[in-house]
Amino acid sequence: MNWRVLITLLGKELLETVRDRRTLFMMIGLPVLLYPSVLLVGTQVAVLRQERVEKGVSRVHLETASLLDLPLIRPWLEATGKIVVVYSADPQRDLREGKIDLIATVKAPVSETFFAGNPLPVELLYDVTEQRSLEALDRMDKLLKDVAEREQRRRLEERGIDPAEVMPLMISRVDLAGNVKVAGAILGALLPALLIIITALGAFYPAVDLTAGEKERGTLETLLSTPVTRSELVTGKFLAVFCLALVTALVNLLAQLGTMYVFFGQISDTLPGAFTALLRNPFPLLLVIGIIMIPMALLLSSLMMAVCMFARGFREAQTYLTPVMLLIAAPALIAGMPGIRLTPFWTFVPVVNAVLAFKEAMLGGVSAQALFSVFVSTLASALFTIACAVWLFHREEVTLADEPMLPLSLRRKDYPPRDFLTPSHALGIFGLIMALIFYAGSLLQARWPLPGLFVTEWLLVLMPSLLILWLVRADFRSVLGLRRCPPSGFAAGALLGAGTFLITAAFGPIQERFLPIPEALQEAFNRFFETDNTTAARLWLFLVAALSPAICEEVLFRGILLRGFVRRLHPGVAVLAVSVLFGLFHLSIFRFMPTAVLGIPLAYMCLRTGSLFPSVLAHALVNSIALSLSMGLVPDMITYWLFPAGPDVARVSAGALALGVGLLLPGIAILERRFGGAGH
Amino acid sequence: MLEAIALGKVFRGRGGGPFWAVREVTLSVRKGEVYGLIGPNGAGKTTLLRMIALMMRPDEGEIRLDGQAAADRPDALRHKIGFASGNTRLYGRLTPREILLFFGRLYGMSRAQIERRTAELGETFGLLEFLDARCDTLSTGQLQRVSIARVALHDPPLLVLDEPANGLDVLTSEALFQFIRQAAERGVAVVLSMHQVSAVESLCARVGLIHRGRLVAQGRPEEICRDASAPDLRTAFIRLVSDTADAAGGRFT
């Protein structure tokens, strides 16, 4: 590694970036403009609204005017003017429409209750969605409680009882959280995640520009022709992305801090000194940010660069990076939520650990030991991704690839016939189908469970996939792997499917510990598959929930995605990536693990046999077994031998686990022995 | 200077099977010699030149520069090579002066050396008027001239030029040919590929005809013409390429 060369490379990359207005704007222009506008305008509007509610007059409709006869009420209304009594012909409608804020109803004559020494039932009708209505409720409630307390005291004294004697409890509340901790909790939820997301965004454009951008502009080959080694090249580029990501993070941090200073200066009397206390001495916090952000920026830059290297152009790189951004943002935001603490386990999960350490620091301190662990583990994962990036750069098919990109066109004749898809094509199709399912499929299934699922599988998963393949003139046989498969392939598929089903079920208790399925969700899931006990109804259920997913999902996942990924990625990586997407496809964090795990043998058998059909069989088989068990179609003896606690509780017996392994191993053996040498 | 022995390069084909872009290509270029590669589109010229420029590792065979095996230390040996092709473009956001400075440094030259060479090459290729303009404002011809200056900057003993005359007008191509002749006179070995067969005939001492990844003819232009019993290289080219196409089953794609 030659330092002179590295500095030359770094200098050139930075000079180029500085001359690119788009990147420069994303890095510096956007944060400098964005925070003041969002924070100032947003919070000022909120404060104004709050103030208007607090200073505003509550309009209350009284069903009977007798409420005004109670003691205290008239003088209070006159003195404060915060509640005006209004008359409404249709009070409930007016309340819903926001014309009045509260309705107070007296359920019995005042003279017979309150003034006769009995309780007076009062009903307050309000609208929880209206800030003004809540404020009116609060005011009326306090006023009536004062009235009640005074009357209580009067009645007790009348009977010669000391009010203190009938008070069994005296409760007073003292908040010990303190200003700094309150501010930390609020900021801690958002700021760390925001900072990481912004650093990732800061790396985004340079990563795309310096790798895929150079490839697209054709300047990468010029660089490759020089005596610079591939490792120097990656390192130089990586240093540039890293610097730019750090600068972006710093500019953002300063913009955030600056905005807050201005902001709190303006309304310091409206909000407590909570935020300002933290801002007055932000240096310990900045130190923690510094210690964490440096390895974090290393990790994010190298990760993004490694991903971008697969792309041949700007647009393609952006397509690849979008899921990566989600992968970074989602855990960052979740870790930011209150209640999640930095346990030793989380210390080793990248992104999450940084957010948590940062949060702890804001909440009043993070231990040096924890900080060190986070630093080391982030650095380790950064070094790993850097190594991946260097390795990728040594591969000619990555640096010198010149397959043409697909034109973005809806005319079929614009596409040359093709017998393969690239990962980006496959991901594009996946994205489109996920959007369809999310917006249309989930609505359909909520309204008509089984028909909705049926329509989702055939019309939202299979049909668009095939339509796109037809549009881009892809050869269905080779893109999907529709090849004949000998019976031994199907047998192996069935063995693997059934075996994996039992083994994944064994993981149930583990999932139960870390991520218990909420009961309501489980019930809804069970209700989804409730059916009449007629043969026709059962057949319909099997068609919808076993056969349809097996056909439609296999075409998308083990067909389009797997065959597309395997063209660019190592087969093992392709299998894992497709399985993760398969898990995500089920749109439920609770079903992610079992479905993703099931995806692995399905993808594996497809690659080994070179055919899609065994995985269709295996998928149908697994779904059928699950359905039969939950519908009680399997004899109880077998069910309870497999699942001693019943089929709904995923807790398998040791025998069942052994059976699972016993099915899985011969399946693998057949695939390796019969198909291992096929070169897939 | 350059020896390429039984070079071969295999890619994954469209159907997934192996596809040999270059196979069993053996050629050598002496100091001061200009070697021209001709062949139809997709014949494997670019792949062959990329291997010769040590940017791509051959899957078969070996390359020797001045007797040194390239596979041992390709990065260091790229010092001796200047490579330009249609795919080696220039940074649009930098100026020619900055580009020459950048590449000069990568070749380990000192700032003073780079400035001296920039002035010399600027004179030779007429770059002086746009040395400080951003490259994305320059015309194709101007860019091509900057590219050639970049290749010549560190005065390498071997020039590898893939279609160097693409996009050049008559005058600029003539200046380029002049530059190549002068380089050869100074002892520089040159390997180039070109579609203009007539230019190759006048410029190159020896010519290799590549078709479907294989060298189907090699030698002095007049030898190739004689062997193919053709009046000129152009006719010989057409004849040889269609001959092998027939031999391969008459499919010419």
C-alpha cells in the first residue's frame, strides 16, 4: 500500500465530489436548510396550537342549567372565563363536528341529590381525537372535583367528623427523572437513529458515484490500466466515501445543534430547561458520538461501496442501495424506542449497538466497557465489509462487467430476447410485487380472508411476475428453471420439506422466548383458516393455502429471484438472500424466522436439481402438513406424539425432532449423490 | 518487448456454459514495432488487448514483458504500459491539466516532471487552449487527444491502443498516426486495434487477424495478402473471415 498513491486517489475523489452539485447539495445544502425548516416550523406550529388550546375558551353545552346552581361553579366561570356555556340543538352532532367541546349532563334533579345529601351522577361527553375537547374535559373535571371535595368536607364537618379521619391514603407524586433525563429520553429516541441514517445517506451518493458512477462514465477502466493495485484503488475510494460520510454526519450534527440553540432561545419559557440543560454541556455526548460514529461511518461506507460494486450504473446502484438503507434504518429506529437497553447481546449487533450506546449516553452515561465493546464490534464488522469490498474489486466480472442494462420501456419490442435475469431485474420484480401485496393484497385479505389470499397469490404474485417476464422477452424455461426432474429429485424435495418443517417447529420455543407471538395475532391467524367441516370447504382451503402459495411463491422466489441472484452471487449467498426475502415477504416479524428458514432447503433443492418442480412439491407438502395438523385431520395419536402440548403450541417432542433430522439427512444425501456433480 | 503465449480467456456464456472469448493466441511485438489487430465486432480484440495491458488475467497461457512473466507482478508491470480504449474515458468534472497531474502521480512521476510533460504533450496534441476547461465541456475529438496525451504521459515502452482513431476527424487521426510512427521510431512497441484496415496497412509492420477469439492469420500485411491471394488487406480480411465462418458451419453471427 503506497501512501502517495492513496492520497492522490483520495484527493481526486474529493475534488470530483466537490465539483458535483448534486452530491454537495445532499451533503451540506439539505441539512443546513432542512433542520431549521422542519424543526422550527414544525414545532412552532405545534406550540402555537398548544397555546391556542390552553388559552382558548372551552365551549360547554349543559343539558340542564341546574349544574350552574352548584356552589363554586358560577363564580369560577365568571372569574376565569375559560368555560362558556353554549346552547346547542343537537349537542352530540355539534360535538363531533367540533362546534362545541363538551357536553355535561346531570342525571338526576340537583335538589333531590346534591342538596339532599346524596350523590349526583354527572356525565361528561367528549371527543378524544380533539385537543380542545380534551382540554375542556380536563377543566370541567377539575372544577367538578373541587366542588365535590368542598361538599364532602362540608358534609363531614356537619356530622362532626374530621376529614383527615376518612382519608385512608394520602398520595403525592414526585418525578425524579430530572430535566436531563427527560430531555435525553425524548431526544434519545430519535437523534441516534437519525444520526446513523444521515451518515448512511451521506455515504449513499459518494458510494454510488465513486463505484457504479465511475463504471457508468467509463472512467474505471482508465484507472484499472494504471499501476495502482486493486487494493489501493478500493482503499482510496473507500477513504473518500468515509470522509464524505463523516463530513455529512458532522454537518448534520452541527445543523441539528444549531437549530436547537436557536429554537430553545426563542421559546425557552414555553418548554422546560430540559433540552437546554443537555445542550449547555454537549461535550460528553459529542465525545461518545465521536467514538461511535467513526467505526460506524467506516462500516456504512464499506457496506454501501461493496453493494454498489455489483451495479453497472447509477440507477442500478440506487436500486441495490435502497433495501440496504432500509436494513440500516429499521433496526436504528427500533433500537431508538424506549425500553430497549444495551445488553451484552445487543453490543454485538451492528447499528443497533451504536444506537443503544448513544441512547444510554444521552440518558446519563454509558460505561467505558460497553462503549469499548461497541467500538470494537463495529470496527470488526467494518473491517469485514472492507475485506469483502477489496475482494470484490479483485474480481474482473465485477469491475469489468459490461452487460447492457435493461431499457425502461413498456414496449415489448424494445427488449432483446434473453434467457437470464440479473439480480437487479429480479429485485425490481420483487419490489413491484411487494408493493402490490402491501397495498392491495393485505386489504383484500382483511376483507375476504380466503378468497383474498387466493387472489393475492394468483393475480398479485404469479400474474405480474409472468407478465414482466413476457414483456422483457425472457425465456420462461431458463429464467424459472422449468426443467424436467427425475423422481429422485421430487423424493429428496419431499424429504427435505417434511424434515425442515419438523425442525423449524423445534425452534418454536426459542422464538417464544425472544419474540412471543401476541395472542390476538395468533387467534386472528387461526381464525383466518377456520372452515366448515365439509369436504368441499376443506379442499378449497387446501387449494388456497397449500397449493396456490406453492406454485405462485416458488415461481417468484426459487424461480425469478434465485436464478437471477445466482448469476452474480456465490450460490450460498444467493440461497440466503432469497430466503431472507422470502421471510420478509410474509410481512410479519413473527413469521420471519420460520419462513426464512424454510426458504433455505427450498432454494437448495432448486439449485441442486436445476429444476423448480421439487420445491413446488416440497412447499405444497409443508403447507399441507401444517394445515392438516391445525384442522385436526391428522389422528390425535400422531399429532400429540409430535406436539405434546397440542398443534397450536409449537413445541415438538424429541422423537419428532429426531424424525425431522431423519428425513432431512437422506434428502440431502440424495441431492448430493444424484445431483451433486451437475455443476449447479 | 511483448510476448503473449497461447492466451485464452473464458467467460460464462448466455446459456450458462463456457464461452471462449480468446483462445490460443500467440503473438510477439518487438521494440519499435507497430502491431495491428483487425477483426470483426465481437471477435475478442478488446479482451485480448485488456489481457495484454495486464488489466485482465488470462485463463490460459502467459504474457511476458521484457522477459518478465506478467502473472507474478501485474500491478508493477503496468508501469511499462500505456493503455487507451473506447472504455477508458476521462473524468468529466476535472480539467485535462488535473487529469494529467492525477495520472502522472499514479505513475509515480514528480510534479515537475508532470508539468514538463504536460507542456510538451499539450504542444504536440494541441491541448493548450483547453487545458483548464472541464472535460465535460470538450468535444469527442478533444477528449480523444487528451486520452492519447494521458497514455503517453509517462513515456511507456509499450503502447496498447484499442480503436484509438474512433471519433477523430481526418486531421486529428493523421496527428495520431504521426505520433504512433514517432513513438515507434523512438523504440516504443505499439499494439493497436483498428477498424480502418487501410490505416492499419500503412501504419503497422505486422498484422494479426482475429476471428471468434482465434488468430486466423498473422504476419506482414503483404504476406497475409499473398496467402489469401487478395490484392489488398481489406479483401484478404473479408475473405479470411468468411472462410472460417464457412468452416465453422456457415453461421456468421
